Amino acid sequence: MAILKVARLGHPVLRTKAQPVPVADIKSAPIQQLIDDMFETMHEYQGIGLAAPQVHVGLRIFVAGLRPAPSADEMDDDHEMPLITLVNPEIALVPGATEEAWEGCLSIPDMRGRVPRAASVNVRAYDRHGKRIDISAKGLPARVIQHENDHLDGVLFFDRMPTLATLTYMDEYQRFWAKSDKDEDE
């Protein structure tokens, strides 16, 4: 496995729509190596998700999660999101509730902003073994899936912000915003 170079804001790969992976290629050695390397890269940079365009590969693949798990059919636990690989995902936002929360991005280091997202999503995709899967997610897992899927379409988190008023450097977030977020959570 290898730690891959992460594309940063301004690189054209981040604004280019990724191409679908032919289903017959999912189990191939190059795709499997890419997935392994993406997980290693995500963990190295302490991320919770990573899309192939972020590592200079224009394919519709992303990895996400916090821990291994036997199944990821339903994800609603903000602190225990299982590790997932989604290839050629199709995301359906569940109508109704939206939630606004802080997001950051490995491609935009040291920045955060508040982004509104659907509270729940349904996903149809292929897993890393080429098996068709259906996933329902809410809370943090739904947010991460939407964020990573946006990367596959050339969309960055601040494109989703209704205003840039909360766009902040991480140091300023820690100084001025993190404490108030903890108060809201309690």
C-alpha cells in the first residue's frame, strides 16, 4: 500500500466530473490497489472520507468511515461509521429534514465551513468486490457520503454553503467555534 498525494484546491481534477468504473474492472488489481491506497491515505491524513479525484484519479470511487464492520446496510451512528467503499454510487436524498454542520476537506486543508445537507440518504453502488449494494444513511454517515459524492461531480463543500460567512481557518474554528458546537451537542 502507498500514501497518495492529495490534490489541493485549484487543481483541475477537483472540478472535473469523474468517469464511471466499468463493473468488470472493479475486481482488477489496479482498482483494488487504488482502494487500498485510498484507505491508507485517508487514515494517514486523519480523514473520514476520500474520493478518487482527490488523489488525482478521475474515477467514481470513494472510501469513507471510521472502523471496520461486518455490514454497512444502515448507517446512523455518528461515532461508529463503518468503513465503506462505494463505486459508481447513485445517491438519493431523502426528502424532508436538512442539517447544517461544520465540514472540512483534505483537499482544502486547514479550512472549515457550515454546510447544509440532507439528513438522510439512500445509496445504490457497487462495493469493492463488484457486488451491488443498497445503503441507507443518516447523520454523519449521510453527510460524509454526500460530501464524497460531490467530489465525484467536481463540487467542493464551500459550493454548498449558502454564505461564506462561516468559512474559517481551523485555528480560528478551534478558537471561536468549537466550544459553542460542544455546547450545542450537550
